[in-house]
Amino acid sequence: MAYTERHNRFTDWWLGVVSWRERHIKERNFVLFLALIVGVVCGFAAQLLKYLIHQISALLTSHLSATTANFLYLIYPVAGILIVVLFLQYVVKDNISHGVTKVLYAISRNKSRLKKKNMYASLVASSVTIGFGGSVGAEGPIVFTGAAIGSNVGQAFRLSPRILMVLVGCGAAAGIAGIFRAPIAGMLFTLEVLMIDLTGATVMPLLISSITGATVAYVLEGYSSEFFFSQSEPFSVSKIPYTLLLGVFCGFVSLYFTRMMFMMETMFSKLKNRALKITIGGVILAGLIFVLPPLYGEGYDAINYLLDGDYSKIVDGTFFYVDRDNIWFIACFIGAIIFTKVFATSATNGAGGVGGTFAPSLFVGAMCGFLFAFVLNNMFDGGVGISNKNFTLLGMAGLMSGVMHAPLMAIFLTAEMTGGYNLFLPLLIVSTLSFMTIRIFEPYSIYTMRLAKQGDLLTHEKDKSVLTLLKIDNVI
């Protein structure tokens, strides 16, 4: 009884605060203030997620051998998935996979309203999934977490669905900016992937949230890039033909990644027995990681090896350690990683893990760019003179652009993550060509394909969105 009375008193007090705000503070100014708050909270959430992933991963893998295969890779991923499945079933009691897709659905069909438990559920589940080796990324979950924070802050102040949509975008932008230290990319993600309109009412809140989220990351991590990249070989105009070919190559690999991911997800969705899902997904994931350890977790260490020019480390922790000096074996090994990453990612999510496809697309892109340059440089006598490191970076932008249908975000995110602004022209070329190539065959991104087939994608169709969100009472 005492609890009920306290709750009622708090509710009455809060309604008074909301009423005072409506009378004294203009909505436009209040949204800017909330964007700042959302940016700070999401920046800390992104840092917490990264910290948990790194701590769990370091605890489990720091003692593993680099010169031989490690049988613990057969155990860790399955254990992580089991923990997450139990957490979702008995604590969260909800399906929180495919975070970006759920944000799009909330905008399209649920008036931008997300549940309170979405503010922490993805953060906890994805940190365990990735820390234990799940071959997925943390960016999808932080977008879902950030969007839920923005939505619930707006709901607390009884704001309209139109403003809630802006705050959802602010949370997503701050999450991306905070986890990658990339404020421009955070805003562009919201505009290109979530398709929130760039207007006078949205540009400032999105900018404030993105900048605030990135600032929190810089304060806690230091003013450095997510990946270490030092451009030792300048890009010359004579390399543009190879850049054009890389763009087309990335477009076709993006098509393979998108179509295969959708096919695998469809296969897992048809399995109604949870134990069977965990078994099949766990066997696929653990087997692939055991043979190809770079598939463990986000794979950012492998990307750093390639950007640093130390590509032979890619076979550490495998049976193939003795072949690290054989260039053609390295090429085949990386080709196998490119081919199998989509199976590892879909098996992780299909078995019950929680993670996104953001990091996998970056990972596969880096592998594609490196493999493209590495093969051409070693196929001909004297090589063709293109930089393995530069093309690794270009491949990251190419895959991201094709898989997510977001060329501008891919360009700026890659530049902000690596500091590779001197490669801006080739980044533009590769990202644009990859996007144009996949658009010929696939009109939807990996995030929107499932919603589009179900008829639930409204954010990318403005007329339908207007009619759906229109309230008859307001018209009258």
C-alpha cells in the first residue's frame, strides 16, 4: 500500500513537471536539450558495451596459443549463446535480435515507441555473445539501445510520435558516434539507414547527439582513431582503374553477403525447436571459429593486422601456423574467411545470440580489399604497385556501402575510424560503385529486406509513411 501511494505521488509530481515544461519551454528548444542528454547517456552506454566485450574476450582468450590450434574455440561460442538464450528467455522474455530492423519497425509501425527493457537488454546480451566469440558486431545492439533510450526519454515527457522519431534517430546516431568515435558517420547512419528526413527540425538534434556521443568516447578513450592506419604509400591517379574494379568487386561480394544472410536467417526461422537451433548454429559457429580463428568476435584484431601490413598474423592460433610465409596459402585462407563469415554471423544470430551485421561487413570488406590488392600484386612479375593497406581500407567502405545501402556513411565512417582522409577520392569511387553495383540486383539493404517483404517498411516510402502516421483527430 505504501509503495502504491509513493508511486502515485511520484506520478502526480512528474505530470506536473511535464505540464510546466509544456507551458514554459518551447518544444523546439526542449528537443535540443533532450538530444544533448540522449547523446551523453548513449555515449556512456557505447563505452560500457565496448568495455564489457573487451573484458570478457580478454579473460577467455589471453592465454590461448598463437602457434597451434585451440580447442577452447569449440566451447566458448556455444557457451556464450546458451547464456544469452537463458537471459532472454527468463529475464528479458522478448526477442531482441536484429536491432536495426526492430528500430525501423518501431518507426514504421509503432509510433517510434520502444520498450524500457530495450535500453539494457541488447547491451548485456551482445556483450556476452561477442565476448564469448559470436561472429557478430556490437553496432546493431548499440543502435537498438540508443534508439530505446531516445524513445523512452521522449515518452517520459509525453512527446508526439514525430518528436519521438527524432529522438530515436538521436539515440541511434549517438550510439554509432560513441562506439566508433565518428560523429559525422553517426548522423549519416540515421539519415541513410533509418531514413529520417534531414530538415531544420532534425539536423541540429542529430548533430548535438552525435557530437556529444563522440565527445564522451574521446574523453574516456583518448583522441585517437578506432583502427590504427598509417598511409605509407600515397594514392596516385594511375591506380584509379584498380579502384574502379575494387568497387565492382565489393558490390558483388555485398550481394553475396546480403542474399546468403537472408537465406540463412530464413532457414533458422523455420526451425521451431529451440534446442535444434542452438545445436545447428553452435556447431556451425564453433567449427568455423576453430578452423578460422579470425572469425572469433568482431574480428577487429585481424583488420588491424591488415592495416598494419602484418598480414601473416592472420593465421595465428590455427593448424596452419607453419604456412604463414606462403603467400598463396594466405590468399586462400583469407578467401575462405570472406566466404564463411556470413555463415558464422547468421549461425550466431540464428542460434540465439545477439549482434549486428555492421562489424561483419567491415571485417569482410577489409578482407576483400586486402585480397584484391594482394592477389594482383603477386600474380604478375613485379606486381601492379597497389597498396595492400590502402585497399584494405577502401574495401571496408565498399562492403559497408553495398550491404547497408549507405555510401555516404561508409565513406565518412571509414575515414573517421582510420584517419584515412587522404584517401577520400578513392573512398568515394569504391563506395559509390559498390552501391551502384548491388542496387542493380537488390533494391533493399540487409536491414530493410525482411521488413520490405513483409510490407512493414514505411521509413523508405514517404507517402505511405505520411498516411500511416497521420491522425484523423488532428486533421479534424
